Amino acid sequence: MADNLITVKDLVIKAKVHRPGEKPFDVTIVDKVSFTLEKGEVLGLIGESGAGKSTIGVAALAYARYGCTITGGQFILNGQDVLEYIGNRLLQHRGGQVAYVAQSAAAAFNPAHKLDEQVVEVAITKGDMSRTEALAYARELYAKIGLPDPENFGQRYPHQVSGGQLQRAMTAMALASRPDLIVFDEPTTALDVTTQIDVLAAIKEAINDFGISALYISHDLAVVGQVSDRIMVLRHGKMVEMGTTEQIFNNPQEEYTKELVSIRSDIKPETPRSDVPALLRLENVTASYDGTLDVVKNVSMELEAGQTLAVVGESGSGKSTTARIIMGLLPQREGTVIFNGDPLPPKLSSRTKEQKRQIQMIYQMADTAMNPRQTIRDIIGRPMTFYFGTSGKERERKVTELLEQIEMGPEFLNRFPAELSGGQKQRVCIARALAADPEIIICDEVTSALDPLVAEGVLQLLLRLQRETNVAYLFITHDIATVRAISDSIAVMYQGGLVEVGQKSEILNPPHPPYTELLLSSVPEMRVGWLEEAIENRTMEAAGN
Amino acid sequence: MSFARASFTAKLGLIIVIFYVLVALVGPFLAPYKQSDIVGGVWEPISAEFWLGTDNVGRDLLSRMIYGTRTTLFIAFLATSLSFSWGILTGFFAAVSGGWIDQVLSRWVDLMMAFPTLIFALVVLSMVPINMTTLVLVMATLDSTRVFRIARALAEDTSVMEFVEAARLRGESTLWIIFKEILPNTLTPLIAEYGLRFSFAVLFLSSLSFLGLGVQPPAADWGGMVRDNALGITFGRTASLIPAAALAILTVSVNFVVDWLLDKTSSLRKEG
């Protein structure tokens, strides 16, 4: 077809897998994927990790990651199959015709060179611009995507600008060589929600104004929906469904897409406040790492037995530090942490074994939270032996029971963490926390590293376990959807201080303080046109801009 | 273990190392003569009676080589094992404890490392009676500073992992954290390092013996044998080259094996 910029036909990409003791074998990671893209159109690619979305994205650059090979199909751009390019033609294609915007701008920029040098490099070597022209064009682009002081912005080094600005500078770099297609590979995933919204808006405006086609890759359907005309849902390297954004949001056909769209829509009813004194109380807690700069300032909050307190805020807001204070890892400078009516000693080493047992913690990265050289039996069984002296058959029985509680069978007893999937690992960490029979579990971003559907499963599990064991959760997260789904009360934190704290219904319903308003309104919603409305209605600038 | 797919050099290295160990273990029972018996003339050439000839006072060189292998490997093995026990324990302890304990231990090690090892050993050994115990202790003490540095670095890497923090939060003792959480995760690089330090120990002991402050005559060891027969070179006698060659071959072979071990670890790391 003549009016299609891109036609992809039966793209097949395979990866070689090397297992110790086995012959290397091929795994298909992209399986006969076909699509077309018109000039100026944006196609969103969505799926969980391992769905093949990034692999398709880099295939547009006629590139396959180390160990992967493009084994079949065509990727036709402007009537020519880019997969056949070699030598100089290939060099011209990469960066010249197709540009790539990576997830981590901080890792993608060379910290030793000024931004200008890096932004214009491709435009000079691949386009036909002189250095002066390219620099002038770069300034134009900086202004276009809303970077401050466009005349001098490029004179800075990457570490001198914020994460959101850097991500926009990378978009400018991609635009600088006037490509036909830009591949955006999770460009906003590493950013805070309040920053993400501005970057999204900048990307969308740039794509529209320059009439560039784009592949927009993300695992977050709501984000993809804001910038894409059409969306392709991928799973295990195969296409599940493709349709217009409107259609995917409002009328998904396949079961998998329906699950993605309806995620976290069932909300736990809020437990009303009781008159019983709180299980855990923070009173005017202030702490710093070096004794000069307070990272947590005058924070007070309460957690009742059997309830969930969500601590929400963006990176640097002090929410994880608050958890470290409660755990005794960072002794507070001022204020008290009161547990069951008695103040907890600030230092971990001064706390009794019983005090340590009653507050357990689950981490974001289940991978590093478990000793890779211990079996699941030992990982879950150790707290039982350590706190209760349980051993032998009794311990075996209890570990098996816990495994059943987290919906895993006894066949996992002898496995090592590396033999589990991401969701299973996090479940084992939950079981380890439960093995100590605690009153409180601190959950530090426990679902952030998981794929949406897996995260959903882990949240459901946490809720069920709370009903069964009456454990209280202190749930640290940046994700408002999760907060909505599981919390009874909410504490909003910003730059180390407490913005507000209260019951879920109080916090989530207006009127809000300006920061809560900004945070709540920055969470992408699964409907077309949300981005424009949100930008329109904003009352406060995000700090990370 | 996929030793079948290991490189040729790794296989060769391992076979040679095993041969040395066998000689050290059973060799003396098979040796034709006692190590200090004078059985022939000075520097007799290779013959059916003396397979490797005789040395500077007419002792059978083959027998002395066999006894020398046992002495050299045994002392090096003891010294390396001791230095690893000390080095790992103190290194891990410094990393896990942090703070002033780490500072004191680390600065002490810096101080020890500021002395050239050979000179330090010579000074100490010229003041104390030289026997196997003092030799092993001096070598282990000097070597343990190197092990300390490596063990501490490895433990620092591991102790920032969240599973170690989880163990701390649980209230586990420092010993549990060292032996159950950190040691299993640092074992492979440490084993490779053990091999390297072992071959250094062999060389170090031989240097000491060559200088006369190592294994004392009439007991045989490689360094001492090189010195005893060194004068023979002038007369075209090759007796001193044989222990020297044994030393070289062992060192190279150990390095082949260590290379293979390190390759294996790094490929495991790559696969995550």
C-alpha cells in the first residue's frame, strides 16, 4: 500500500538460550507480528515484560539485542525493507530515518558531554545540517517541548537537569535528525506521575506538530492510550488484539485485554476508625542521614490493628525513609515511634527480639530480598526457627501451610529463588514475613516491579491474608490506583513532610491541598482525552519539571 | 559442573595439580631412598639407579623431589588455609560491622601491607626459631592481609543486598550473617582466590628456602634444592633446574584451573 509509511509483515525474532549442561536452543520471542502505520500515526505497543514489545521496537532500527536474531518477515519503511540494509545504508537508517528514545535518559546520555553536543550529533552526521543549523534547530526543539531557557539549556551537562527534562531532551535528540519514525521505549516509566504527565504532553505535541510516526511502547495501558491512535496488545510475542485506542478502552474483545482494562477496579471498602488506641503511632518524627539535612520532617501518622495505611508520594518524598525509621534502620533525631502503647527504641540494636518479630518488612525487589543460595524451605522456615524455635516435622508442616496460603504448592519447598517467577518470588517474601506472625507488615513498593496482572494477584493475596490473620499493613507506594484499591487510611508525603493524613474517603475526595490535587490528577486514566483535560485543569507545577 | 566442556588448558592444569597432590600424599612411600641418605657421587647424571641423578652431596634427586613436594605443598596448604580462615573471618566481620571496627581492622591491614612481605618475613624469621609452625604462622599472617581485602570487598557487595538487611531486621547474629547469608554467595570467587594464593604461597616458601630462612636442611623442599644445586649450573649439571621446573609447572597449572573457575563465575553472573 502506498500511503502506509510502515508495513510490517510476519516479523519473527528468535533468541538463543544457553542453559548450563544443555545444548543452546532457540526461543521465539516475537512470533509473526504484522502491522501497518500511516504517516503521522502513533501505534502503542502494550504488554507485560517478555511480551516482545521492545524487541519489535528495536527491530525498526534493523537491530536485535545481543543473543537475538531477526529470522523472518519484513519491516518495510518508505517502500524498502530495513532488515536488508547493510553498511552505510544501515548507519544512515539508524538515527537518520528512525530514532529511539530509551527508558532511562540518565543512562542514555553521556555524563561527560554537554547536552547540545549530544543532541546535534546525529543531526550532523546523519542529516545534511551544518553544525550552526543543527544547533539553531535544537534550540527551536527545546522551546517546542517546553524546556526552560531554550537558548542556554543545551549548555548544561546531563546531571544539571532534572529527570523529566532529560527525558524531554532525549525526545529533542530524536527529533533533531528529522526522522520518519520515532520509537519510544517506556519513556515515562522511570518518572514520577507528576512529571510523567508533562513529558507525555510534550511528546504528544511534538509528534503531532512534526507529523512524525511513532511506536510507543509501555506496560501501562492508560499511558499508552493518551498518545496513541491505535494500540496493539502483545503477549508472549504474539499479537492478542489491535484496535483504535477508543475501541481498546471501551470495547476490548479478547479476555486478556479485558483484564488489562479492568485492572484494580474493585475497591476494598474502607474500615471506619475505631476508638481503640492505634497499634503504631508516629509522633512528630524527624530524621536525617548526615545530621544536617532532614529527609523526614515532623511526620505523624497512625496505623490501627488489622488495617492498611498507605503512604504515598513521589521519589524523594521520604516515604521509604519513614519505613526505615519504623524498622529501626535509621534512628530518628526527634519524635517517637509508639508501638502497642510503648515507645520503640530508635536503634534496631536496642530493640528486643519480640519487638523485631512484630514488625516485618517486604521489599520492592523480591529478587534481592531472598538469599539466592537458600531454598524456599529455609527462607520461609528460618523466621519460625529463629523466633519460635520450631523445627523438624512441625516446621515442615507450617512452611507447607504457608505455601498453600500464598497459593503455591509443596513442590516449591526445595526450589531456589532463581527458579521462581517474579510474582512467585514476591509471594515467598510475603510468606517469610508472615512466618514471624507479625502485627504489622511494612510493604515497600511491593508491586511496583511486577507486571500489572501479577501485581493485581499479589494485592488480592495481601488483602485476603489481612482478612485471615488481621495483620496491619503500612503500604508504601507511588501508585494511586493501588492506594485506592487496598487502603483504609492514607498519608500523603511531599519533600520529606506530611501533606495530609486521614481516612481514604477524606483524602481521595475534594477539597484537596494543592499537592494532593496535583498527585491525584496526574494519575493517567483509561480514557481518551484525559491528558488534555488534566493539563488544562492543573493548579500547581510539578517539582520535577 | 560442566568440566567436560572446560578448555584444554583447564583440564591439563587440573590433571597436573592432581598429580602433584598424589605425589605429595603417597610419594614418600614409593620413593627409592630416604631424603637425607647419601647414596651416590656428587651430581651423578640420570641413570637406571638414580632416575633424576644425584644432588650436590650425592643424595638421590628423585627421592628428594618427592619428599620436597610433600613438604612444599603441605606448608603452602596449611599457610593458605590459615590465612583464608583469618582473612575471611576478619574481612567479613569488618564489612558486616562497619563503623570503627571496620576502620581499625582496615587500617591495621594497611599498615601490614606497607611492609614488603619478603623483607618482613626475613626479619621475623631471623628472630624466631625456624620450624614448620613459625613458617606457617608468618606466611599466613602476611597473606591474610590480602585475603582480608578481597573478603571485605566481596562482603561489602553482598551485605548491601536486601536479604542481608532482612536478616539483620530479623535480629540474626553477626556470625549467622557471615556464615549463612554472605559466605555462600561469595564462595566461588573465594575458591578461585584460594588457588591463586596457594600458588603464591608455594613461590613464597620457595623464595624463603632459597634464601636459607625457609625449610631447614636436611629436609628437602624445592626452593632449598634450587639453592643447594645452583652451583652445579657452572659445571653443566642440571640438578637445580628440576625443582625449578616443578615450581613453574605447578604455578602455571594452578592458574589454568583458576582461570576456568573465574570464567565459570563470570558467566554465571552474566546469566543473572
